[in-house]
Amino acid sequence: MKKTAEGSNAHEIPGGEETASKHEEPIDERRLLIRKMHTLESRYDPEVRMLRSPFSSPGYHTTLREAEFIHSTRDSLSYALGLLDTELPPYEQRALDIIGQVVSLQDTDRSHDTFGIWSWFYEEPLAQMSPPDWNWADFCGSRLVQGLTRHSQRFPETLRQEVIHSISYACEAIIKRNVGPDYTNIAILGAFVTRIAGEQLGRGDYADYGLERLQKLYDYTMQRGAFQEYNSPVYTYIAILELSKLRAATVDDRVRALSNELINLTWRTVAGYYHPATAQWSGPHSRCYQTLLNDQSKAFLQLATKGRVKFYKWEELPYEEEWYRSGFECPKAYLDTFTVPGTKEIRQRYEGNEADGSGKWAVTFMTPQVSVGSFTTSDLWNQRRPLLAYVDNNGLPAYIQLRCLHDGYDFCSARFKAKQDQGHLLFGIDFITNGGDTHPNLDPTGGAIEAEDLRLRLEIGGHLEGIAADSTAEGALIRIGEVECMLTTWFAAFTGHSGAQRNWTWEVQKTADFLLVELILYSGPRKRIDFTALQQAAMVFSLDIQQLPDESGPQLELTDNGKLRVSGSGEEAEAFSLWLRPGPGE
């Protein structure tokens, strides 16, 4: 499969291996939308008048644990909007039926805290959720606003009035909640719902609130130079999409200008982090659900760049119904960045005080073959990618990702610290006593866990053919194509509990999907590990990609306050410090 393709102008489908000619017709998004609606046909449930989906759960909000299928309020509204957007008469009544059904599921009792929102699923009332998700006022409200804006004349009057009331209730819920600009996607969605509803319904209070909310997001983001969810493939995608919808729908020049500047900033980030050789979105990622780009992200990039990056034949592109008429497009100034390989380093402060130089930084080093991304500090939640490398493995992507696993699931109370200099990564792990287990704050450990297994893992995934890893006396050697990666252990301690490991040798094993390089901290009968009682629990490593490690290693110094001060070889400046004995996180 060809990853990229060059094009001659913005109005033609770019040529490449999978296009017969550079003179092909322009991209027909309505045709792609109709095809998408056909693929969803079998999932429509006429009895419930909603879209049926296999049940899945992130483990929070919903109390459902076992169900074969559910009917999603948000997805059903997206489906209804897509049906209307096709402008095919046979789809109209189905779309209106769905909208009427979902509107009836909104909480319209002003005495409830959940007034104006929806439950996730038809099968689970709001009172059953734990807790309800107030974001659903934004998600469902945005679909209803778009439906009314684009297709108001097709609504029967009774339904049109019901939808207007429903949108108003959603606006009230959004305004009452009033999320800040640090919650990027909901800040944008809430601005969209209230601003466009205000414009369409003649509600100046909604419209003014929407503009004010957008202005706050703009000021906050421009001051930082990035969104709160820094370099997050999923959240950046949502930001581009929803800001583009806002820009396309508004009649206000100020809203359009603010949206446009935020969109431009976001595309500059996307293009800057795209690694042409692996066709991947370079790390580090503050929020990420899949380490390799999923089908949706690939299709989005292909459509936005008019095929400058190309993963699919156009007739096979997995189109999403919410893309239709959203107006997203990568600015021409950034298109070459997606295709021209090079060597560069990106250093970006994403949190902290610029005046005194403090804060958290993201550092990414790219060569034509490799990209290496790291945060200076992070937890190891399963949605974080604080150490992430992509490597060109004979034309296909492989990745290296650091994880800490408690009984096979990512452990949030393990903390990552690092300093990177052009592919040389010095990093450490320590543990905090006031953090979470599987989530940073939803399931606090109280400083102790029950465990059968606790380990560090360098997970190597993607295209594995020809990849090799060998344990060494100092760490491990990983070979991916022509690229060598040297992992070195400089310090390791995990003492003060029975069964503590004494052998600090990295173990290598291969599964069907991964090559795993692991350092086992504990493995045995289920036992309580009390981090507040551990004498020492900290590790220092280096990972050198395409270069030899410094044989003299880092300088380690125990400070008076019980921290392990780590600096590079021959350097006086501190790279980072670790709690040698676990304690509260800052």
C-alpha cells in the first residue's frame, strides 16, 4: 500500500499507484456519504427507531457490564443527520423518526441535575448511569443543531418545535456547566452548540455565550501554543472537525476568524508531527487510544490533504457521516510537510510558566527513518504515550512504547521523567502514593495495591517481520530494519517487600502481535504491595536510537530531601529527579 501520493492541484484527485490518471474527477463526498449510509442499513432497528451497535464500554459512566447490543443516542443522531444529508427521499422519514425518538429521551425536568442531557444508551436511563455524562448535551446538541440548520424545512412543524426546545435545553445545560478552555473538545462543542443555536433561533444570550466561550479557548490556547490535550491524535482530530463545523456554519465574521486561527494552529501541529516514512503521528501523545493510526484517522488525513497522504483507493475510503459539509481541509502551506522527509527536533512547553522556564515539555526528534517522542514528566495511564518511537521497518511502521503494567493493565501511579537530546533518551520511573491504579483519579490506590504481577515493558508493535531483540548484561539491544536501539539500565531498586526482585535483567518474549522487552518488579502469588512502606522504588534507564550510548552513564546523587537527582554524563544541570522512596506526587 502506498502511503503518500503527489497531486498537481487542489481540484484534482492526486495521482499515485492507486489512481489511474491525474485527470480523475474531483472527490464526490456525497457519493461517499451515500455509500456509508448503505453500510449502516443493517444496523437500523425500526422497533426502537435507533441505530443498534455492539456493546462496548470504557469502564466508567455506564453501569452496563453485559449486553450484546445497545442503541446509542449520539450515534443514532449522527446516523439521522447523515440520512438527511444524502437528500434521498426514502431516507427522510427514517431520519425524522430517529430524531423524534432521541429527543424524547432527553431529561426535561428542570428539578434534576441532569436537565438537558441524555443517557448514552436507550437501554440505560440517566438515573442508572454512574455518573451521567454531561458531555452528551454537547454531543447530541451539536447533531440536532446541524440537523435543524441544514434541514429545518423538512421537519414537520411539531417535530421542529420539539427539536428547538431540545436544543434550548441542551444550551441551558451547557451554559450551567460552563466548562473551561482546558477541556478542549467540549469547550469547542459547547461553543458550537450555543453559538449556532443562538444564530438560528434568534437567542442573543446563547450566541453571546458561544462567542465568549470560543474567545476564552482562543486566548488560553494561543498563550500556551497548543491545546491542553497536547499532541493527542484523537482530541486534535475532534478539534479540527468541530472548529471546521463552527467556521462553516456561523454567519459571524468574528467567530469565523477565531475558528480559522485555531484551525491553522492545529494543522501546523499535525503536519509538524507527521512522520512521512512510517505514515504515523509522532509522539509523545497526551491522550491516545491506539498507538498506530486507525482507519478513521488515515481517512481523515487523506481527505483533508486531498490525497497528498494516501492510504486508500478513493472508492474504498472509510468515510464518516459527520465529515459531510464540515469544511475541514489542511491549509496548502502545510501540505509539503506531510510528504518531505527530513531531520528536525521539536521542543514545546505545554504546561508551566514561561517566565521562569518551569513546566512540562514535549520533545520529538525525527530523522527520515525514525521519530522519537517523550514528555519531561507524565503518568503512565493507558491513554498516555510519554515515550514513543516510530521506526521505518522496510516501508511499514513499527513502534516502541514504554508501559508499566499492574496485573496486565497500565498502572497510573508509576511516574515517568525524562530528558531527550536528539534520539538519546535518559529516563526514570518512580512511584507516587496518592495516584490512581487504572485511571489517574477515578480509582485511587491509597498507596497500596494487590498484585500478582508488576512490570515495566517496552512494547514493540506494528510490522514485526525482521525485528529482533536480545537481552544484554546492561539492558537490551533492539534491531528494527537498519535501526539499532540500545536500552541500558543505570539504576534499579524495588525493595522493602517480600518477594522483591533482585535480578534486574530485561526479559524478551514474542507474542502473536508484539515483541516484548520486560523488567519484572514482582511476579508471584497475589500479595499486597504497600508503596508507602517500600524503602526504595526507582529506576533510571537510557534508550539510544541510531547512536551509541554514553559508556560513562548519567550522574546520580541522593539529595537531603530523599530524591535521586539525575543528570547527564559530565553535566551539572539536573535532567530530572525521582523519589527514591515513594511519596505523594506534586
